[in-house]
Amino acid sequence: MRGFVYSVNVRGEGGVPKLPVRSAKLVFDGVEGDFNKFRTAKRGGSPARAVCIYSLERIEALQEEGHPISLGTTGENLTIEGLDWSALEIGMRMKIGKSTIELTEPCAPCNVIADSFKDRKSVRIDHDVERGWSRWLASVIDEGIVAVGDFVGIIDIPSD
């Protein structure tokens, strides 16, 4: 399974939408230049929540359903094109540009991203309700620059 980085998104002061940039460095505690609510002290400051990724194809499908979602409006740092999103699972490692990340958990929706959905129903991308439609949180295994157009490849699939 392979794909490409379609968009790199950051927002220094937090909130959404995250705004597109050409590239950013993924570091162990997050994405340089981005405020990430998932890794704040309120949420345990976990490096397992350093990066948020989402699928371009899922965004486009949601737009076709009439949702006002767009790149970065659900707080994703990386919008990925070409991966089979329904095949992603905890523990999967991905090489993205010069960095390596490991998927740690599906990202539950919250009220901050509600404006991206018809009737503010962000439950549409809740992993427990709509498996294969959620954003994913990841830890950074190898720090490095990630840029628009970079190759994304699965390098390690967890064994059962």
C-alpha cells in the first residue's frame, strides 16, 4: 500500500482550519509550527498523539455527501492521497518523506471540527460508528521533513 502527501497543514495558535504549507518537520513531540491539542498537558502530553493524518479520498467522499469539510478543517496535519484508509490499524508504521510514524489510535471527533459536517454531526467520522472513516493519531519514530508530494509507504504491519 502506498500513497502521497497531498497537503501539509499547521496552525501555530491552534484551532481549525489548519493551513497548508509546503513542508514541515515532524519531531517527536509533534509538527514544528503547529499547536496540537492532542498532545497538550490536558490530554496527558502524549507523544503517541504527535501527528494527525487524514485521507484525501475520505474528505472528497464527505464533500460528495454534502459536508462542508475541506483540507485542514478537521485538524489533520497531513492529508494523504492513495492509501486504503479502511486497512489502517494501530501499530502500522509509515515512511512519509524523511520521517517515520506509527499509528497509535483512531482520532475521535470533537466539537472543534463540527463545522466540517452537515448539522455539525462529526460522529460521521467516529471510528466506533463508521469504521475506516476516522482520522488517525501517530507517534513520530524518525524525525524528518515532510513535504507535499512525498511518497507514503507502509513499512511495518503489526502481526496478530
